[in-house]
Amino acid sequence: MNLDIDKILYADMQNALRHQAVILYEDERSLLLQDISSRLTYCTALDAEAAANMIGHIKDFDILVSHDEYCNQAIQQRFHITYENCCYHCVYIGHKRFFVDLPAGFHFAFVDERYMEDVIALYRKEMPELANAAYMRKAMDYGLIGVFHGDELAGFMGVHEGGSGSMGMLEVKDCYKRKGLGSALEKAVINMQLERGKIPYGEIFIDNTASLKLQEHVGLTIGDRLTYWFYK
């Protein structure tokens, strides 16, 4: 199946193929693949018949990401589950790196395990289920970009699933907000993804209007279709 028909919607699947994805099934109207490192399984189909046939090739999964209602219906019928989250894709479709300017006294550096306690405490407010050392260590190994005020970690952002997933984990301490640090961090992560040959994209929950506004402000394109997340 040609994923170029919607580069915004299929940014995650295209990135997975650039990473370590295995194609589990493919024909002209459907595609099923799994990213080896994250074990995220992705699926899409162009009609109900193609979706039903493709979903029949799923033997097991932890998290299944659907890109259309055809797959949603086939998944629900086979596994008797419904999706728990749905997201918009926000994609940087440019090719030029950003010039990133920080306020006086701030600088960028990769975050390492010396700051693990601070990272977990800050991220726990947003995503408590992911705020653990194992998950954040994968982000650090790939490149968790921090903005520092002296030696103090003021905020950070990285890439989910050890580099195979979407940009995210954007956190800025309350005392450093409204200084443009969030936008600066996102631009820095976009630059990192471009340097590594990845598609800079994020996944934003449909009710997170503040984050959607930030994506537009930075210059990302917000898709008009959703992805749907099913959990085993």
C-alpha cells in the first residue's frame, strides 16, 4: 500500500519503516506492520473488506494503532475491544532546520541519569503511567533534550518509544513558563529528528487544545484525520 497518499496521517508508519519495522501483511489496499523496539502495531486499510482480511493476520499485540474506521470496526469485531485514545498527527513537513534562540541564561544539553528524579517528578503530572526510570532511560539513550538555567533542569522534550515513536514528553517547570522554552524545545527536537533522517511528528489528544495551538505556532501541520489506540 502506498503511504504517500496521506503523509500526515501515515507519518508514524513511515517513521516505523525507517526504524525497525516488520511488515506483517501488505496488499494494494491495506498494510499491517510492527515496530520491533516499541512493539507498537500499526494498521490501515482503504475499505472494509481489506481491513477484515488484514486484521485476520494479527496473531498478538500489546498496542494496536488504527488509522481508519474500517480497521476500527474489524478490530472491534475480532478482539471485542474499543479504542481508548484518539489523536491528531502534527507533522513538520519542511526540510530546513530551525534557528533556535533561548533567553539569556538558558542553554540546551542532553539530559542524563543525573536528572532522572527531576524528569520523573515533572513528567508524572502529565503521564504518570510512563513516568518511570525504564521508559525515560530509553528516551535519554536516544536523546532527551533539556533546557537548563545554570545547572537546573528547566524543561525537556524527547521522542517516545526509545526514538521509534512520536515527539513528545514536553515539560517545562512552572517557574520557567511563558519564556518561549516550550517552542524552543520543540524546534530543537525537530532539528534532531531531521538530522537523524526521521519525520518530525507528534501525536496530540483531540482535547488538548493548548498543545494543538503550540504545534501550529511552531509551524507543524495538523492532520484532519485521527489515529485510534487499542490496548490489549
